[in-house]
Amino acid sequence: AAGGVAATVLGSGIYAPIRARPAPVRLLQVDLRAGRTRELARGPFVDLEPSPDGRRVALLRTGRDLQAVADRPVRGEAGSETEAHHLVILDLQTGRAVAPLPGRDLLPQLLSWSPDGSRLLVFGRDAGALWTDGVLEAIDPATGLGSRLGTDLRPILDLNPVRIWVDWMGNEPLVFGRRRAEPAARGDWFRLGAGGAVNLTAALPPPDRAQRLASPVALEVIAGGALWRIDGTGGHAE
């Protein structure tokens, strides 16, 4: 407002720690009737996602600074993040917090609860890896344990910034991608059920990744300029 210079300093090498970190933020529970405020958590949080049942909240916290690697891209597949991100799940009834996947760097764009609040979808990569090497995981919020999903699939990512396309058909995840064994294949919507990945849109023209609407029993998606309704087996009607 005064016409001065606003800058963020990002160091590298031996100067990596020089970036000033913001003060921790607080997660507050506000009782409007009683006029009371209670602190639930405090930390370097940058995002939150309450579960649909209202019992838990997923918190995304920042971690170590990320440095460019000489033989790797500095954007695109590497992402544009300047720090790693980690997950905390807080039980609002008991106050217990779990920190799933402590060694994984999570994509900031994705915190997606199942409709019943029993699973949380995240997309993570190992330290120093590219996002194209990442894996979709479902977290059990009670235990903090994760299970990898669609290991025979490669999600199709948008870049700059990196974005993955997922949804839910009831309590089964959907992901837009292709099979790893078919790297030149087009993108399709897959349902990730107990029996493995099911291609829901194989019989349609190339489906849109963004223009879609999922429900417990169907996926509605734009493909070939038309709107299609698809059930959990890939059965479809225009």
C-alpha cells in the first residue's frame, strides 16, 4: 500500500534455511451460542478438510524446504511447491491426532473424504521424487494406515500446477488415468473397487476429466460432445 517492495526470499544450498517461516496458525472451534472458543490444534497448517460425518478434520501442514535438483525439472513434473506437505487427522470427539504417511510428500491439491467419512484420498510421492511417480492412497482415519490404490494405473496429471482428477462413486474412488502397461492409451475414468480397477468409459468417446458429476450409483460425464450416464460396471446411456 505504501509503494514499497514485497519479497519472499528462498535460499538454496547452505542458505536453504534463511526463508522466514510464518507463525503457527490455530484451528479453533467456536460455540456461537455460548460465545466460547476452544483451540483444537496449532501448527504450520495451510489447508483443512472436515469429514462429511463431522467427526474428524484433515489438516495439511508444511514440512521441509524443497530444493531444485540439478538433473531434474524445476517445475512441471516436479511441481511448483517450495516445501513438502504432510497430513494430520484430528478426531474432534477425542482430540486424538494421527500423522499418516510421515515419509511422504503429499500433493496439496488433494484431500478428498469418502461420503461416509471412512477413508481419505491423498496423492503422495517419496522425498525427491517427481509427481509423475506419485501414488494414490486411501487413509483409514482411525488408525492412520494407508493403502495404495490402482497400482496398475498411472493417473493423468495436469501440470503447472500439478492436479490429479478423482471423485467418489459411493465409497469407491474414481480416478482419471490409464493403465501403466498402456502408456500411449487415452485417459479414461476408472473405478477402484475391491476387485481391482474397472474402466468405466472404455466404450465411450474420449471422456472429459473436469466436466463430470459422480453419485453413489453413477458417473455422469461429457464425452464426444454428449452427456453420458455410466454405472459401476461401465454400462452407459446417452
